[in-house]
Amino acid sequence: MSDHSDAAVVPVQAYEPPYYAAVFTTVRTQEQDGYAETNARMEELVKDIPGYLGMDHAQTPGGIGITVSYFRDADALTRWRDDLEHRAAQKRGRAEWYQSYTLHVAKVERSSGFTRAEVAQGPTEG
């Protein structure tokens, strides 16, 4: 989705299950006019959905994009699916931006995480 190279690389935290994950995997076309702006708008819009928990992105060198969006419950996911502005972006995506895509929705039953603690750097000896 958007280029997050300026932001710290941190995955969405592990939440207490159950919650839902929507996995959107894409291959994009060469035609990308308007994609970045629409993508940025969708990322802002989804934050207004009650029950939205966060989003992770990855892009392979070969061109496969993966976005995983997390929602507290099925109602939150349905509200996002049915949002009119989101629906319009989906339609434009099928017409212009995506060669192919898949969407998988899963109920998360187990979740855990790890973050390495920062190690204090002492003075170097020499």
C-alpha cells in the first residue's frame, strides 16, 4: 500500500483474541495513476471504523503486495467492507490498479509477540 520507509518498522501488536484479520494480497498493473492518493485516503478512513486495530504491509521484490488489517470483531470488518468510499476504491482497483488479488478473512484465535529491549550502549573501551 503506501510507502512507510520514513516510519519506524513495527508490526501491529498482538491483541487479546479473538479478533479478525483480513489478508489482502495483490499484484498491481502498470497503471497506477491515483493509486497512492486513494491508498492514503483508505488508510486514513479505516482508522475511523470503531474496532479497527491496525494494519501491516509488505511488498516483495517480485511485485506481490500483502496488507493485513486487524479488526476487533466481525461487525467492524463489515462496516469497513460496506463503507461507500471504500467500495468506490475497490471498484477503481479492479478497473485500473490490480492485475489480481485475493482476500482472506480469518478469526484470530491465538496471538503473541516479541520486541527486543533496547540495549544501552556504554562508552567504548580502547
